[in-house]
Amino acid sequence: MRKKDTGIRLGNNSTSRSIFFRGLVVLIFALLGLRMFYLQVYQEKKYKYLSEKNRVKFRRIDAPRGNIYDSRGELLVTNGAGYRLVYLNERDVDPAVVKEIAQLTGYDEDYITKRIKYGEIFPYTRENVLIEDLEPHRALKIMEKLSDYPYLQVQTYSKRKYLFDTLASHVLGYVKKISIKEYEELKDEGYSPRDKIGKEGVEKVYDRQLQGKDGYDYIEVNALNRAQKIIRSQSPEMGKDIHLSIDMRLQRYMENLFKEENYTGAFIAMEAKTGKIITMVSYPNYSLSTFSSQISYDEWNKILHDPRRPLNNKTISGEYPPGSTFKPFTSFAFLESGLDPKMQMFDNGYYQIGKWKWRAWKRGGHGYVDMKKAIVESVNPYFYKYSDEYGYEGIVKVAKDFGFGQETGIDVSGEKKGILPTPEWKKKTYNQGWFKGDTINMSIGQGYVLTSPIQIAEAYAILANRGVAYKPHVVDYLERDGKKEYIKPEVLHRVNYPASYYKVMNDALISVVNLKDGTVKALRTPGLEIAAKSGSAQNSRYENTHAWVAGYFPAENPKIVFTVLLEGAGGGGSVAGPVAKKFIDKYLEYYGKEI
């Protein structure tokens, strides 16, 4: 009986299938060998770098910002300790832990939960930042019992410290974490999403210089990406110190005056020959410590809806009708048009075109008036008549020459350029034509013309210097390691009008103070000749006029130019005049020997 063939072959009976599988195995091992050779030999440097990168992490150390001092070396802004609360369990949300953290910090549980889920986590240490700016007393309380909270850590960092909180707040500005929008604008300049940057004032304009140079740590981490030790480090380099031109004795004195009288407005005093600002008050001011920390919704809402607008830097971004402080420049336009300053017109109390009347502030008028009397007694019909006769073009040209409608470029952020109206501007803005009344109103600093106190100060600096004004600045010099970088005087305006124009105007402005009918008699100071002009500007916000005074002293060789603006306070000479007088007296107390 024949046995059934099972198909099993013993011994050395190879087939094509076995040959194929053996070849495949050889090929696979050959490819693996080639791949290993490629990775270990040809790509050695690349993978060695990646391996090292996984083992060693980079951590930036923020450089302390430079300090800020006043003109006499008084420290105003420095760096103190800030506290950051971090969560060590990454995104792990434990209701019991959340409740405990809420009780410790004073934040509600929803906020803590959202911070755990969506807050910032440091890339290598894996620390989840719950509160960027923890209140010191809460931070110290947690640190005392940190062993009770193994999931928390309080980190100390350099935080901006404003020694006088509200003093010169609009000049100094404050520092806060960079916003998403700011980061997108600044990332190409080397800023990171975690930077703290200057938000306003000098802190913003000089942010780069104040920031300094960051240091770093190279940290060795384990397989779980936890820090083990620091391999190499570089200490940060502190930013440059800033020395302001502002004298805080005068600044403090003037801010206290505004506070005591409950004024809303601005005051500027500037060196005529350099552009250095020695006093710059915008009131009300605001708390720099509050704005550099986490501000509550209630606090923010209160400030935002304050009708006195404390966040608005009224010295540079407040835009106001200049009133009669504008008349010297209208007078220059009249002189350019050929008007003899001794030519008289009769003021009967109003100027009339058809059925329209523009009235004088003095009932019955001022009688016979020439240019000097028009300035001294602020005779509106004089300006009505000749502006109507000569037109708007000359007024606009002179005003532009004296800096109206233009930014000064001062080294404080937030400046606005105001409005110097023209027929083209009115057509574009209101789709209306230009009327005679527009020219008449503009001639006395009313109508559409708007200016800032710093522009008025610059314009009067041109009068003081007989044709030249310097770019205003609040920083005198920057310093690091004993090396000083001074801000050099820079000519901002140079205008070419005859010397006789300045002589006529200087004489008139001195008379505004010295003559019995002058509007700023309050400025009279024994032994000191002062040139000034007051203004009472009608406005839509207040029932009373804005009160202006602008001028310079000593009149024949000016050292200081000053400007006062008080919102809705009434008459310029009677209200703003005494404010300027108090500054002058205090200035003479400190610097009288220099004049």
C-alpha cells in the first residue's frame, strides 16, 4: 500500500520561495545597517545637537530697568521685589486645590480654574503662572507656609517701584506686560511675549534704553524635563539710568497747588534757550503703582468714566481753543499784511457784517485802539475788523510758522497736534464752505482752532527768543557706568520775521502785566519784568471759559517760558494768572540768583 505524500520536505531541498525570503531578510538588515550608518556617522552632528538640546534648556533672566532721577538727583523710579504665584501641577484641576488657592489669594474659584486650564506655562520648568503680580502680604503669607502647599511656588522678580506714586505720573508713565497687539508690532525688534514694557510717558519713549541687556541660564533637565542644575549662566546688565530735566521741588509744589484748588488742567515751564522742561503738570494725575500692577475692574471703570479724564496728559494731548493767547500770532499776520501797529480803529463794542455782530467782552467797547492796546486789553473787535479785511491766509501761515497744528516731538508719549483750520480742512471734515465768521473766530483763538499747552509754550518760546524755539524734552541725560549721554538742544522752529515785529509784541506783552488796564496784573513781580498774555476760551464742555496764561521771563533776556491752562475755571487773567504767579515766586526762591 502506497503512502500518502504529505508535502513535507526534509534535508537540503531549497525552493525559489525560501530563496526569496532569505534575500528579503538580508536586504532588510542591509538597509537597517545603512540607516544606522547614515544616522550615526553622516548625521552625527545634527542628532548630537538635538540630543544636547533636549538635555540642556535656555532660560532668560530679565535685566533690571534703569532708575529714573529728577534734575537734582532725587530718585523717582527704581526696582523692587515683585511676586509671581505659579502652580506646579501644570493643567491638573483639582476642585479642593482650586478652593484652597482661591482662599489664599482672594481670587474667585472660576478665575483660578481658568488660569490653570489656559494660563501661561513656562516651557521648561512647566510652571503654570496663576498670578503674575501677587500682592506682597499674600505672597509672604504663602511663603511662610509653603510646605503646606506642595503644588504652589512663589517666585520673586524685579518689579518697577514708583517712589511717589502719583507725582509726575503723566511724565514718567508705567510698565506692564506687553499686550498681544504690542508684541505683534514689536517682535521684530527682539521683544518676547513675556516682556514688560513701558506703556506711557518716559517709560515708553525710552523703553529700549531702560531695559538693559538680559542674562541667561543654561539648565540641565532630566528625562521628565525637570530642571536639575545650572550648567552656565550670564548675569543681566541693568538698563541705563535716566535723569530728567524736571525739578521735583517745583513739580511737587505745582501739583499740590492744583490739588488744593481742585483745578483740572495743565502747567508747563520750559527753559527758553534749551527746550528743557523743568515742570510739567497734568491734573488730575493717577497712581503709577496701581497701573503697573493688576488693576481691578471697579478701579478701572471708575478711572475710565471720571469726567476729569485723569489718564489724559493734558499738557500734550489736551486740545483746547487757545483764546486770546493766540492774538500775538494773529497780530504778526496783520503786520505781515502791512498794518501799521500804531494805526487806530474805534471800538464801539462790536464788529458787524450785515446782520451779524461779534461783540467785545467790554460793554460799550474800548474806544480808540491800536495794536498794543488790542493786546493789552484783549480788544476782540480789533481782531475781528482786520482779520475780515486781510483774510485767513496770513493767519494760517503765521500760525503754522509758530508750530500750531503740528506735534512738537516731545519725548513723552501721546502727543496730539491739535487743529489749524483751513477751507480745505473744513470741506473735508464737515463738507461745508469757509465763511467770514470762521476767519473772525479764528483770529481770537476760537472757532475750529485747537491747540495743546505744549504748543502754546513752543509758540511763546519763539516770541521769547525772537524767532527760534527748541524741541521740548523732559530727559536731560542718560547714564550707565558713569558715562553720560546728554540730550542736546535741537532747533525745532526758526522763523524769519522782522525784528520790529518781536519788539512790538514784546512791548505789548510786558504792558499786559505792567499797565493798569492789562489783563495779567497778577504777575507783577518786583525786580522782574514779565511778558505774558491771558486768554478766556469759550468751549462746549463747561459753562465757564477755559483760563489761559502764557508768557516768559525775564522779558528782555528770557530764561523761562510758562503756560497755564485751567479747564472751565473762568477768566485767564484772574484765575490762571495767580497760578503762574505762584510758580514764578517759587522758581525765584530756588533760582533767583541765576536771573
